[in-house]
Amino acid sequence: MAPFRIPIKRSLAVQTDTARHTATKTDNLPQLAHARNHAMPLDLDWVASVQANTSAIERRAATLPGRRTVKKDYQAAWLCKAIACIDLTTLSGDDTAGRVQRLCIKARQPVRPDILAALGMEGLTTGAVCVYHDMVEVAVRALEGSGIPVAAVSTGFPAGLSPLHLRIAEIRESVAAGAREIDIVISRRHVLTQNWQALYDEVAEMRAACGEAHMKAILATGELGTLRNVARASLVAMMAGADFIKTSTGKEPVNATLPVTLTMVRAIRDYQERTGIKVGYKPAGGISKAKDALVYLALMKDELGAPWLQPDLFRFGASSLLGDIERQLEHHITGAYSAANRHAIG
């Protein structure tokens, strides 16, 4: 087992620099090492100037899976990094307290102890657990003392079409129940009708309702029509104070894609260059294979740099992804693939 320990830990030095495993439960994003996004006035000239060269973005995205490759110990290290950035999620109509409790146990111990011991990665956890509002209190109790935050999907998830005052009330109730992160959904109609002031006002009001809880703005990019709309919506959400921008609810016909990701992370880069503020990114929906997670991590490293390989600035919204990563790590240790049902999520 010894050959796996040193290279894995060296490759994950950035992971162990965080305070995740010693943070108290009262912290919000305990590994946060930069200023939060406290919003700025809506700049319509800046929004109007944003364009997206769809053909160029799609060409660049098509090359991404072949541009970077990691093997053996280094691949295992990157997969451990992916685990640390997962928002382990259950958003089903048949969710029960028992299912959420099992998910929280998995978040605390995402990979079998013998595999983590062989990798020298004892203590590794997921980035957060994401649930519906009704399950926030259950998740908070199940994660007590772990330092793992609970994220709640609020604001009429997934369509976001309930009255605004009810969406705001839902945010406040989720925060009161113990959610330290809130995943809000925007009104897609504001983007489709180019009503940027309405989008800004809506997101800003939601951000205020979140208080100290960190806010991820779900753009539902598969329903926005064009990459230019995605870029402009990303910018407006950041101007309104979003701590993260997120692709999808996971319920749309098209969820996270590489062209959308490239568009959104370049909006994040533009925002940081102009304001000095780092905003996080969360692709969600459809990322279920370890090899896909590696592509997304490489993209973040290439486009935004090492700070966006930390869970305070990058998350995967996923449920089945963790199971495939665990299978790949077991193969790395044993040389054999196990059945997927040996790595159940919850």
C-alpha cells in the first residue's frame, strides 16, 4: 500500500491546506479564503457588450477531453479532489428522512475506509449535501460536527415560478433551519425577454434573504436559448451578489455541457478582472462518470487557475458521480473493477 501514499498526498496538498476537517459547524464555507461577492450596481452597458462566439466556443469545448490527461497516482489524486468538490445531492419526490440520513453518512465517508487508507486520504469528505427544504433539518442533524455544510434548493425549485414573496420566504426558512448554502433558481423569462433589471432585482433580493448563507444562482442554461444569453445572465447574477453561478437544476432536458461551462467560467474571469471578486462555479446534471469530472477540473485549472480547484469556488452537483469515482479508486488500488452496486450512494 505504501507506494500510493506519498504521491497522492503531495498532489492533494492544496486540499489539506483547507480548514474543512477542523471547522466548527457554525462556519459558513469553512474553507473560504477570499472575500464574498457583495454585489455591485447593475451595469447595463457592460451587459450589452457581452457576446459569445458560439462556433469558437464549441470548437474549443470539443478539444477539451483530449487536451489534458492524468494517469495512475495523479489520476487518483485528481479524483480525490473531485470528491472534495461534490455537492452530494438527492432531489427526488420520494425522498425520506432515512434516505437523507444515509446520504449524509456517505458524505462523511464517501469512499470505503480501506481505499482511503491505501491512498493516504483518511478524513476526505464531500463538499456539501444538497437537499430540498423539508429535509434541511434532517441533514443538519446527520452532519453535526462534520463541518460539511447543508445546501438547500429554494425559490420554487426547479421551475422558479411561484410568487416572489413565497420564494423569498422559502430562502429565509431554509436558512433558519440550518442551511449554510442556498441554491436559488432564476426566472428564465427575464433572460429570454432581456429584462436584465428585473433579473438583477430578483437575484439581489434573494441574496439579501440568504444573509450569511452562501448563494448559488441556478441559471437553467438549457432553457436560455443561446450562449450569449448564458453569458449575460451569468454576469447579471454576479452583479446582484451570487457567490456561485450554477448551470442547471438537473431537471432540464439539457443540463451541464462543456460549451456552457466555458461560457460561464469566462464570465467569471471577466468579472474577477474588473472587480477583483472571485465567484464560484457549479456544473450540475449529467456529470456521472469519473473521466468527465477530470475534464471539468482540467478546464477550471486552465481557464481560472488553481483557486478554482477548491470547494469554496468549485462544486459538482451530482448524485451518481461519486459511485463511479469510488470504483475507479478501487481499481487503482486493486487492479480490478467492482460492480457498481458495491458502491451505493444512499
